[in-house]
Amino acid sequence: MPGLGASFGRGGATGDLQDLSNADVIVIEGSNMAECHPVGFQWVMEAKARGAKVFHVDPRFTRTSALADTYVPIRTGTDIVLLGAIINRVLTQERDFREYVVAYTNASHLVSEDFQDTEDLDGLFSGFDHETRSYDTKSWQYAGGESGGDEEEESSDSSDSETGQSMGSGGAPVEHRGIQRDETLQDPRCVYQVLKRHFARYTPEMVADVCGIPTEVFDELAEAWISNSGRDKTGALVYSVGWTQRGTGVQYIRTGAILQLLLGNMGRPGGGVMALRGHASIQGSTDIPTLYNLLPGYLQMPHAERHRSLQEYVDSIKGTNQKGFWANADAYTVSLLKAYFGEEATAENDFLFDELPRINGDHGTYSQVMDMIEGGKIFGYFLLGQNPAVGSANGRAQRLGMANLDWLVVRDLVMIESATFWKDAPEVETGEIVPEECRTEVFFLPAASHVEKEGTFTQTQRLLQWREKAVNPPGDATSELWFFYHLGRRMREKLAGSTDPRDQLLLKLAWDYPLHGQEQEPSSEDVLQEINGSGPDGLLPGYTALKADGSTSSGCWIYSGVYADGVNQAARRKPGREQSLHAPEWGWAWPMNRRVLYNRASADPDGKPWSERKALVWWDEDARRWVGDDIADFEATKPPSYRPPEGATGVEAIAGDDPFVMQSDGKGWLYAPKGVVDGPMPAHYEPAESPFRNAVYTQQANPAREIYTNHLNEVHPSPPENGSEVFPFVWFTSRLTEHHTAGGMSRFLPYLAELQPALFMEVSPELARMRGLEHLGWAHVVTARAVVEARVLVTDRLAPLKVQGTEVHQVWLPYHWGPGGLTTGDVVNDLAHMTLDPNVHIQEFKAGTCDVLPGRRPRGGEVLDLIDEYRVRGGVTMASGSVAVTSDLLHASGRDRAALAQDGSTPVGAGHDPEQVEKVLGVRHDTRSRPGDPQQHGVDPQVLDAHPDLRRPPAPHDTGDE
Amino acid sequence: MTPKPSQETPHQPGQPGFEHVPGTVPREREVPPPIGGQAARMWDAGMGSRRNRGKDGRKRRRGDANAVVPDAEFRSYYGRAVLKPPVWTHEIAYYLFTGGLAAGCSMLAVVADVRGDVAARRALRTTSLTAVGASAYFLVADLGRPERFYNMLRVAKVTSPMSVGTYILSVFGPLSGAAAVAELGALLPERGVPGLLRRVAGPAGSVAGAGAALTGPLLATYTAVLFADTAVPSWHEPYRELPFVFGGSALAAGSGAALLLAPVGQSGSAARLAAIGATVELAAAHRMETAHGLVSEPFHLGRPGTFLKAARTLTAAGAAGGIAARFLPRRAGRVVSAVAGASLLTGSFLTRMAVFEAGVASTKDPKYVVVPQRERLEARQRAS
Amino acid sequence: MAALPDLTASLYGRLDDPARDAGYADPPPRKGFFTDTSVCIGCKACEVACKEWNAVPEDGIDLLGMSYDNTGGLGADSWRAVAFIEQSRPVGNQSAPYAGAATGGTSQQLQQDAPAAGFDAFAEAARLGTGVPGGHPVADRAHENTGGCGGGCGGGSAAAPAARSGEQTGGRTGGQFLGMPGMLAPAPLPDRDGRQDVRWLMMSNVCKHCTHAACLDVCPTGALFRTEFGTVVVQEDVCNGCGYCVSACPYGVIDKREDDGRAWKCTLCYDRLGEDETPACAKACPTESIQFGDLDELRERAERRRQQLHDVGVTEARLYGEDPEDGVGGDGAFFLLLDEPEVYGLPPDPVVTTRDLPSMYKHMAAAAGFMLLGTVAAALGRRS
């Protein structure tokens, strides 16, 4: 989560859920906490009972809104305008917590002369390269630090995103020495002033016009937030996937982070940014990642060109003369290699760093899907606990991709759609997949559920909690641990004695886990001990004990300490009522069991609490150490007065008043000179598909967004392009309490299926009237990707909003349904397109344009007819909605839209030999689909540019719906 | 640049091709009522407060021309029933009838016995036994677990009319049976042990018959308590009248059987009893149908309404016919008397059906629960 | 009959310890639920936990369209059921979300293109419940999709036509067209208009475990009994499915399971109480909306909560079923509500039917007496 990583230094929720009960105001935005995190929501209710005011900002009145004090309706995709306007108010009225801001943020740092703001470039920051669609961040640096931009500008287009994601546990490296500061915050080049200028145009009027939020409602929110922050009061911000699943998601989080820093709410009780993760152990699966570009503990995956040796690799992480704990990256890396290779890894052989796999570009899941569709590159696929046929964006592309594999292994609890797509996918109905001819051989392996195996969850607040095994898995079902251990064992046996270099990685792994029982099950506790790490004196007490000389090993440095003192700290279950609010003896949180991160900031620069009411951690002069209700997120004995000696680096360089110990300058970042690839400060761009012109800048959409150009992934035109009026409504998806993500764990269970027994869409009475939709009747949503039908729930909980003088109608659908299970329905994510956030490659689920028609959808091939008809009317092509820089489109440079669109967009099979790419992009499309031949689906850009008459003009003005 | 969704041309669903333009509602399509707050607002606009009802409101709420009270305004949860409709099936209505019939017959049988009307006595005792047999069958058949009917005898609970009734039935049944069996005595030979039995049979039958006649009234009226002792509005509210409706109806039914089966010469008392029973039944029923405001409404609506109207006519006519038959020439008298008997029986049957169905209906519409309780509540609040 | 006066004590009125009244020498403190709907987030964890622990079967997978309520109330296969009510008014201390939003304008604008917009209350009213013309197509579709209307369709008195026209075809929780406008109707909110306000009420309903439990009193087999904790439980090995309890319950809680024939309802997790465990639903509730404990303590806590809510401006908060003086002697499971009980599908002023049982028996006796006298009277009269 680079949004948080770049701002504070670690990519995790900054506090624990209990701490919400200390808040004076709680703003829940981009999250349906009551429905998706009902257990954690009890602490919001606790805060409310204690008198806190709770706001819920959401496009839809949800079960969270029902319990909030104030519900703020908002047009989806405009949060930066709302928060930006509050930031603007804070800065112009100078209502920030000044002492905090000066001491603990980079407000006083001076920014390079070369930096140009969106104000100067009408929506772009300096350094944007139209060809590569990416920013050169050199000009964003602090004054005097221009030398050190991100190194990878020259390298392949999307690899900068690796830096983006590796902010999980550490800010981006910058030179901290020689940073020029102006503590009066008056210098026009200091971050405070830069910020002030940048947000100046974000006004309450803008909020009303863009978000559809009335000024009085905005005032209520802004005043409550600002006046409930400061020395004696704190406010908490809660967000979840409503912010992250967007093409600009990281910048949403940055905006919230900036506001919380300005108000002095970070590192203090009842403050912070509570990032609620998607489900049970998502935090865990980024800590010990399932991501292609990360190693455990947010260490980057080595890059083919840039990391030829361990030294090169480590230096790229440490940066030069950087402050903070990343300076020990060598210790973390070497210990990881020791955990991987054991005795085999020695200083002489560079700890076998050379054996690690390398990346050379974007290998994210969506680009993999594109490769599958194209074929010839990916032959097999493992699916574990994932159901892309239902859960991933543009399910049609997902399924057609999987239908193009040789083999597919699905390990799951039940027969999910990703295992049965070859016979029950919607594409079978349209004739695009013919079961008899589908070449994919699917192997379904039953998996043990979470109650049938032991192990840990790392939940939303970085808390590791141990799970006991309650029952044996049924039948042949086995745990992931069992499966991968024995898979590895058998592969090693087959490869034994091989001298082929590519086999060495596997053969040199320390694959020696003791087995138990007749199932020959490895022990999860052994694995947890390996993760904790050990040294000459046995299990390590924490990551500060890690060495770079190969004497220690640790499977994930940030988890080091989870087995301190030989005790499974994650298994501690001392009831909350028997200890303090933060329950330090329940489970174990990384890092070092600290519950509220950056809590050094809960004390003033001299180490005294800002106020008695908000005391958490403070410096005890007599004991000469930091004490309080939480474990200090700081060196326990480093006094507030400590100032690093000249030339110090690393931990030694962290001053006694640098609370953000993972940041390369020890400060919270209002302005991110590095680490966020689409801008040092957030700027509002319309979603990739929007019925509205961007009212803030000329630039319509995030210029650095990632687009996969493919006939299966065509994006609707948005203003200023023609055709957007064909898709007049905004659709977005999310979840219901009663179901679990893609439904594998809920649609197949009667007790859950009966609670939400059918796919439905929520529409406002106004939209129902306009389109003739009937409560409990059927309607279908149309995009250029798919047509999805659902039952209609007409409800006042959705209301049209007045935006730019017109009314926008928003349609909401839950996405849990598919062809399988006890309750079935269309796959809602088929509506989505794959346009990704450039930092984290997350798709945009939360805003798209569509049309809504009454009744059931057409069947069979007629679905494709309907889609084609809309595509032609709206002028939807591979080129539409794909132009990076809007002004290029407005001031025609002689190049047509199709050409502009291909600038830097990620074509199918990026990094393939050119003619492969040509083969795909050069496909002559047809205005009619040919069932059974997916490649032939789409409209040729040239066709439309040649025959503009194919496009319908906006419909006449007079016909109403009376 | 911004869309004008509300300004597109109509869309003909399911019509593919390029002329297929998504748009707004086709003319003929009526806009559905929206939900939630909108609804509430419509009601605000239309109905105003609970106490001043707009006349259009009343027109709308006039559910049925027969309604004796205008439907009251009230709130409910999606119009769902507050109560669970009785799970009892029509068997229970049949049981009400057969039980009453058995009781009535057994009582008239004694009269016939005393007066020596052998033919009448025999017919009535037989009918009584058949009816009580049917009763037992209907009762067991209606159980969810008929094989467990004996569990009724595990306890004796005076708070459970069904338990009480079970014991009444198990006393009445054998007595009524014995009385009927005693009729067979006449077929036995005069001499020997059979002769002895033949001589005993008469007195034994009389004793058993008398016993049945004494328990009969309980059998006929406990069913009223059985129904009244529920939350079913249209059964509970008239709990004072119901025993008389059922009692009277039982006498009418018994008399009806007598008029139908017994020779005219032996059915005089039956005719008189029919008149008495019918009078009381009709009087009590009238009160039941009118005295309880909204809760009386179901007795006027739909099937129960029709049944009850028919029952009223048949019972009255039957009673009158029974008397009239006395003053007609023998053959005509026989016919009229039979017809009167039949209509009394049908009337009694329809009465039970009507009461049963009216009760069920009163559980299916929440208003019969909410409105009276709300009024009671507000009356209490006004008082305090 | 002589025994009756003694009975009345435990049939009605205040009764501080039902367990002792039921014969337990030294029972533990009475246990119960306090369900605080003001903190319910409608997660339905209670429903699932209950079904998991008690192995209650699935209750029909059909979309009901009653906001997020697809359970459709309590029944044999739903012992906890969460109600969802959408209203166009704010909770006392909430501010108006749509105030001044486009929607305000929308409603004005809609006022003009009424009746289509539905602001012609009379036109709208004429349509309500009858489903004509907007409703029926949906109704039909709803039927074919969800297997028909079970229980009074439509809302408010608008339900009456639907209910009377006998649309009851499916199980009680079967799908149905609910005539959405009825859901709140009529809810006079004279001060509200436009789309300014919306509130969403959620409430987890459950068996009330009445102090005077009609279901228990009328049970003829003793299958229903009072536990030492003062709760009311069905013994499934005794119940023979007579169905009397179903009609007796004033809350429409207990019901007969179709395929099984026996009556089922919440046991307040009797087996867990025995082990000193919290009932499954309360254990699973994340926001302590469902609170389990000693009834006396719960009643105090509830009163404090009510007061607290009034202090912060939620003046519509009220307690339901906590009063030992009420018609059922107080509920073992009681609630804090934010609107009138009937809005949640609860009876506003329930009274245990057995309150009137002694009087019923007296009237029965009278009626029985009349039958005897009537018969005697009929017997006297000369043979024609």
C-alpha cells in the first residue's frame, strides 16, 4: 500500500481497531465497514457511545450509513476533490496543528526549483513522458536532492511500479542530508506553500459541482473533522477497497494521509488511518506476498537488469546515506536468503542471491491474463483460493484466457466457476467457448478450509493470530502447506542430480521440514519459527538482531519476533478485559508487537504527551526510556533530545524527534518526492470511464494509468471524446455482509445463500421511473464488455446527485454471483474493464459508465449483438478512452485517436517479439461477432474514423418520460 | 458533454439491431410504485395524520362492499401477518360439526328413550356413534404426528382446552358407543345367556345413553373454548358467544338428524329442540358478527361471509320447517320434516366452516391484530 | 372449574418468577435477551449462528424484496430473523443526508410530472396493494420467480385485497410481491418531504419467552415446558404436532415444520444455558445489539440505554416487552425499538389468550347447561 508507505513509511493500517474507540470523530470513506468488517465496527460503535461523531461518505446509503451520525452522499470517484477541499480549508485558514506539522512532517522541506505543479501544467506534473505514459520523478525532489530520482525511468514502462508497491514497510529512499528547511513555512518553495497552491482550487463550490455534495453538508464534515483534531482531540480516517480498487487509488489514500498529518492525527490515540483490508489475511499476503514483484517483508523482487549482484540490489533499497531502518536492508536480505537456502547460502556464493528469479517488467495478474488470451506464452496456471472467473475484472477476458491454457490446477473448497468455466461460462452460451473443443485440462484438488488446518491470519491491523485445527479435512482435502511441501519434495526428487542451471534454485532450497502424522503434514509452527528466524543463540527476539554476515536467518524480517523467547506469540489469547485497551498480550502485531504505529508522535518533540487526554507513549526521564500504554514505535532508549552526529546514516541518523522511523528523512510526507509514480501530490482525475468532463483540470483521467489494449478490454469514451452519452449512468460494485467475495465460501452454503438469495441491483426511484424498472422485476446493465441482468431493488438509499448542473444516476450491484452454487446469477465483474493504478496494478471496480435497460437480457449470441450495437453507437474501440494526455486529443497533433491511444499503453504480451504484438493489434475487427472466434470481436478503429455516421448523435431533447 | 439520460427515445425491449435505442419507458408501461420513504411521503401527502382520513383514502381502503366498518389506517411490516395462520386444516371444522352432531343426537336419544320412541332412539344412537367415530378420526388425522396421538393422554391440563376435550371425548365416546351397541340387544334370542343379555341390554343402553347425554353438552361446547383460547382475533374476541353458537348449533344438528331419520310421529321433541337450538345459535351468532368491531369483519367477507349467510337461512328455515311439518298431512309432513332436518344439518355444518375460515382470515391480515390493539393501547394512554 | 381461581395466578398478571411458579424449588435467576435495535447493523450473524448451533434447516432461497430481509420473519426454520425497514426520516440524532442535494430538487420536479412520479397521493393510493396497474406484472413475475405469496400481501390495509383474494400459496416465508408502497403505509410524517432524509431500521426478532406463555399453557401433551431458567422450550420427542401452540402465540413465533409435522421455535439455547454458555445468537452479535443475561439486570440496563438515547435526541427510542405488568406479564426477550412495534411486525399490545380462559370455561358451562335445559324443555310436550 504505497499510499500509506510513501506517506508514513509502512504500508499497513496505522493503528489497531480498538484505538478507534479513542477517537473524537471518525470519518469512514471508501469503506462499508459495518457490512464488510462487522466485528471491527464494534469499536466505532464504542466510540459513538463515548460521544464521537461518525461520518460515512459513500455513493450509497449502506448499513454503515444507517449507524453513522451523518451520511454524506458522494459521486463515486471524486473523493480527492472532497478531501482536497478540506485540506484547502485547513491550509488557507491555517488550522493545521502547527507544532506537529513543523516537527513531524516534511512541511518545511524545500522542493526543487525544477518542480512544476498541475497548476502550471493544467493537470500534469512536471516530468511526464507522453511516449512512455510515465513520470520522470527527478524534478519532484527536495531542493538539492535532484540527483536522486527513481533510477528506472529509462527502463521498461511499468517497472517503476515495483518501487511503488515496495513501500509496504519503508518509505522511498531519498538523500536526507542537505535537505533545506524553512521552519516558518513561508518560503514559496517549502512543501507547506507548494501544497497550499496545489489545493487552492479545491473549494466547497468545486465539491458541490463535482462530488454532488451540498455545501452545508461539506461544511458539517469539514468543521467536525478539523475542530475534533489537534492537541486535545483526534480524528480517525477509515477506508478500504472503496478507495483502493481504482485507477487512482493510491492518490486517494495519499490525500487522506496528508489531511491526517496536517491535523496532527498520526501516531496518536484515536487518530490514524485505518486501512481495512479486503478479507481475513490480505495483510498477510502482502507481508509475505503473493505478488510477483515482492519478496517477504516488502523487499523488492530482483530486477533482471538492475540487480545483477546482491550489493547492487541492497544499495538500490538502502539508497545513499538514507535514514531509518531500511539502511539494514542487507541484513534483512541475507537472512531471507539463509532461510531459503540454509547452509548452501554463504558469503562466498553471495548467499545464492543469483539463484533468485528476476522480473523485467509488468508480470501482474492482468498482463498474465492478456498473455493467456494471446496464447503461446503461458501454458499452465495454479489457482489457490481465488476465483477469477467471478472475482476479477473483465471476467470474460479472464475466462477466455483460461480457456486458452493447456492445464489449470484449481485448489478450492468447492467446485468454483474457475474450475467449471469450460462448461458453464457465459461464453458457452454465446458460443465463444465450446466445451467439446476447450483445450484446457482442469485439475481440481480439494483444499482444507481454515478450520481444517493450523496457521496464522494476519488481519487488517497487522495482527498475527494463531488458528488451531478444529477438524480433519474431509476426503482428499489437504492444506496448502501439505500440498506445496510435497509438490516441492517430489519435484526435487525428480530433478535430483540435475546439473541444469535452471534446476539449481529448487535443488538448493533448504526443504527439510519435519513431518507429522500419517498425513505426513509439515508443522505450521516450524514454519512460523523459520519466519521468526534464528541465529547462533536460537530463535531471534526481533529484526534488530538480524545480521548481514549470514549468521542469522529469517523468512520475513518484519515478522521477526513472532516467536520471541521460544513462545508462539501469535497464539497468545489473554482476554481483552484482563489487559489494557490495546491488548498487547493478544496475538502479535508486526513490527515488534507495536499496536499504534509512529506513536512517538503522540508525544511532543520534548517527549511529553501533547495533552493528558491524548497521552499514549512518552519519554520517562528517570527511567531514560519511552513508556506508555503501547510499545514505543521507536528505539526504546533514544532520548527526544538525541541529534545524529554529522554524517550519520541509517538508524543512527534518526533524530530523537523523527517519529516516522521507516522514512528516509524521518518525517511524515505531505509531499512525496518519490515512491508514488503518478504524482508527488494527489490531483483529481475523473475515473477512466466517466459521464463528466473533469472540472478541475483540462486533463481528464490519470495520465499514468495502465491500460491493456485489447478488443476484449475496450474502454468507453469519456468527455471530451464523443459517445459517452450512450453510457449515461455510473455503475459500481461492492460486497454484502451475507456473502464472501467471489462466493466460493457462501453461495454454496444454504445458511448464507438464503440470506441474499439472488443477484440484484439497487437503483433510485428516479432512475426506476426513468427506465421503467420495477421493484423485484428484472433489468440489465450494458457496457462494452458485457451485459449483466439482475433483479431490481428500488430504494431511497440511492439518490441521484446534482453534478455539473445535471443529475447523475448511480447503479450498484454486489459482485458475489456466478453460474455455480445454490444461488446463481450473472458475473457482475464482467462489466469491468482493466484499467489499472500505475502504482499497484489494481483494477477500477468502483466507477464505470453503463446503460440500464428494463427486463431480462438477450440470450446467446444476441448478447454480443447488443454489445456491438452499443459499441458502434458509442464509438467504442480499442482506442476510445485510452488517450493518455487529454490536451493531445483536444489540440489535434495530426495523429488520430487510435495512434494516440497506443502511446505507452501496455499492449498484449508486452515484452514479446514485435510481430506477436502486431498479430494482436493488427487484427481486422468486424462490427459483428463471430461466435467461437473471440479474436474477431470488436470494431476496427479505422472503420469508425472512416464512417463517423455510424455514431449516433446525442438523442433529441424533447422526449421526456411522462 | 454531459448526458441527458432522461431525454432519449423510447426503447422496444428485445428488439435487436441498430434501431434498438435504449431509452425510457414505453408509453403503455405504467410506472411502478416506488418503495421506502417515497411511499411514506405519498402517504403523508394523501393521508395526513392517523385521525383525519381523506375521503379518497377511505375509498381506497374500502376493501369490500360488505365491510361493516371502514378499514382503519395502520402500519405494518410489509403488510405481513403478525400472527401465524392456524395450521389446522378443514378436518377441524368437520370435527366441530361431527362432535356437535354426536352430542345433540345423544341428548335427543335419551328423550326418545324416555318417551319410548324406539325408532328415533335407534337412529339417534347410531348417528351419535358414527359422528363421534368420525370426530376421533378427524382429530387424529389433523395431527402432524398422528402416530403420537396417545401423547394427549400423558398429561391432563385444564389450561389446555384440547387436553380437556380429549378426556371429554374419551368419556363420551365409549358411553355413546355402548348405547348404540345396546340397540343390538333386540336381535338376540329370548332364551339362555343371550336372553339374559337381551334383557340387560335395554337398561344398560339407557344408562350409557344417559351418561353420553350428560357429557354431550361438554363435548359440544368445549370446542368453543378450544377456538377462543387462541390469539386468533376472530376466534378469541367472541369467546362469550362462541359456546352458545356451538351449543345451539349442536342441538340444531341433533334435531336435524332426528327430523331426517325418525318417523314424524317420534320427532316432535326434535322439532321443538331444533327451534330452541336455532334461536340461541342465531342470536349468539348475530352478536359474534356485530359486537366486535373490526374483528367481526371476517364473518362478513369472502367465503366465511357466504357460508354464514347460507347457514343462517338454512337453520332458520329448518327450524320453521320442523315445526310446520307437525301440522301437515302425514306424507307431506314426512317430506317437509326430512327437508327441514337436512337443512338444519347443512346449516350447522356451514356455521362451523364459517367460524373456522373467518378465524383463519383474521390471522392473515395484520390489521385485525394491529388496529384493535393500537386502539386499546391509545385508549389506555388517554386514560392515564 | 373449582380449580380455576388458583390457576388464574399463573395465567395472567404480574409474576416475578415463572420458574418457581412452574414448580422449580430453587431455580437460577431468570435468563433472557435484551435486543437493542439502535446498534443493530443487520449482519444476520445471529441467524446463521442460531441455525449452525441448533441445526435448523434452510428456510427457502428466495428474494423477498423487503429491503435486505430475505428471511421473512420467524418460523419453524428461522428462530432469529432480522427485519429491515427503510424510512424517509432521520434517526433522532442523525442529520439529513440528502438535505439540499439534487434529490430535493428532484422531488419538486417530480411533483410536476406526477402522477407518473407518484406524488399524486390519491392516484397512487388508488393503486396501492391492488398492484394495479404498475404492480401486477411484478407481482406475477415475483410469483413465478419466488413461488408465490405467503402471508398477507401488500402493506397496511392495502394488504387486505391481496390477503382476501386468497393469494396464500406458498410457505410463510415464501416469496411474494409486497406492494412496496405499503411497507410503511400509512406513516404520517407531515414535516418530511423531498429526498432529504432516510433511515434504515434493523431488528433481530426472536421468541419472546413470555412470562405467561400461551403456547405452553395450551399444549395438550406437555411437550412445551418452562425451564429452570424461566424460558419456554419444546420437547421434540413429545410434540405430536397438534398445532395448538401455533394459533395461541400472540407474536406469531412458533410454527409447524412442514415435512416434520412438529412445532419448533427458539429454545434460548437451553443446552448452552445448561453449560453456562451464552446463547449462539448473542455470542455471535458483533455490536452487542443482542444482550444475554439475568432478566432483572437486563431490564435496568435497557432503561438506562433508553434514557441515554433520549438524552442525545433519539426521542423515538422505546422499550417493548420489558414491562412485567403488560398483557403477557413481560417478555423474557424484550427490545429497544426506534418506531412503533407494528412497523417491525410486532403486535402493539399483545395479551396472553389464557387471561380469559376462566371466563371462557364459565361461558362454556352456561352454554352446556342451556343445552340440557333446552333438551328437557323440548322433551316436555305432548305427542302429536
